[in-house]
Amino acid sequence: MNISSQLEYQVKRYIQTRSFSLDGTLKRELEAIHKEYGFGKVNLGCSTCLRSAMQRICKVYQEIPKEKPKLHFVGVKQKTMKELRAEAKEKGITVPFGCKKSELIELLK
């Protein structure tokens, strides 16, 4: 569905508040989209016809799946204190009692 940003705004507004405001250009665009989906012609001078057309377009608009942006996060596995102590032991580094993880990482560098 190729819909302009102005008409899309009015469709969203109609979904939320059940009101919309269309100028002549947007009415013609609404009619074209209405025809495109096989609903037929719209009497542009009749507010009831426009409201009915807007209702149909809103139903179609809501059924279109919206793509949500995907966040790709690659985490880095951190070593546990037990693994860090074992690594220090392999390197022959004595670990002082009560040593914090950040201090132990500095000792291993």
C-alpha cells in the first residue's frame, strides 16, 4: 500500500480518536487506495462515504505487519573469579587475599 505520510497520519489519527481531516488531495488519494483494494468508488462529497472508506482503509492498514527494528547485541563472556584465579596460578602470580575482580584482571595483564 503506497500511502503518503499525510494520509498515514490521518489514518493513525482516525484509529486513535475516530476523527480525521482530509483536503481534496487526500480525499482523492483515499479514493485511489480504496479502489486499489477492491472496495469500489467513493463519493468525495459525502462525509459518510468518506468515513466508511476511512474505516475500511484502517482495517487494511492495521493488518499490515509493521517491522520492528531489531537490535543485534553480541555479548562478551566474562571470566569468573574462579577462572581468573586459575589463570593467575598457571602464570605463577600470587593473588592477595580479598583481591577484587578488577584488581585481579590488572594483575594478569
